[in-house]
Amino acid sequence: MALTPEQIAADEAIEAAIEQARIAYGEDDPDSGKIITAWYVVAKASYFDDDQDLVAWSFFKRSTMDIGDSQGILRVATIREDGITNSVIYGDED
């Protein structure tokens, strides 16, 4: 299923917000060359009645990752209080 222009614009806005938050919270120098290659966003919506009592909630998920990567990033986020981790992978040089 192709994305609508509104969905494409929303995804671009999410990516820009993630990048802005990453830089604002000092996760990395913006000139380091590191780029975001995938992202996973979860939001909770709460619904209240006229008396301001919580009557329902729902979660919204949007991701550019496959299920395996999504599970991995959520596991890392749950073990790191700040939700930030860095990993360097060294490959074999030929």
C-alpha cells in the first residue's frame, strides 16, 4: 500500500523531530556524520470523559524498522534509563 502525501509529510516531520531531539539532548555532535537510519515511535493517547476521568487509552506505533529490529531497540530502551545507547560494530578487514 502506497503512503498518502499526508503520511509522507508526517513521517518526514517525525524524522526531523527525532533528529532535533537527538541533538538537543546531546546524544551526538550534529557534524559527526552519524545519521538516523531507522526509527521507532510509540505514543499513548488518553481519553477522558466530561468529569476528567480516564475512560480509555490507546497506543500508536510508527516505525521504519522490521519486527526484529523493533524488538531489539525496545529491549535496549527498557534497560537504559535514558533510552540512549551507542554501539560500534567492527567488521573484518580484507
